[in-house]
Amino acid sequence: MDYLGEQFIIELKLWRGNEYNERGEKQLIDYLEFYRKDKGYMLSFNFHKKKKIGVKEFSVGGKTIVEAVV
């Protein structure tokens, strides 16, 4: 996404378990490497009744991922 002259890499996912989520993180890292960015964002939509919502920031492969679960 381009906004006010800046480029942000955002991955949108439906929550389908940890393995699927890890593949989404890998995909986001691949995008970050392609666009030469160090920070990306992942928005996960979780429709389970016992979901853990919130925002967390972590590093994977030298890249920072900010993930929000809603």
C-alpha cells in the first residue's frame, strides 16, 4: 500500500491455524525482501469464539512483523 509517499507491506489472512499463520508470515517476509523493507504488517481475521485478539510485534529472519488479530 502506498500512502503519502511511503510504501507499507500488509498481508491480510483468515485465521486457519498456526501452520497456516506461519506460512503467511513467510509470505510477508518474502514480500519485504522483494520490496527491500524491514517492517511489515499482518492483519489476521479470526472468527473463532475463543480467539486471542490484540497486536504483537516480533522479528523473523531480521524483519519486523506487526500482527493484529481481530
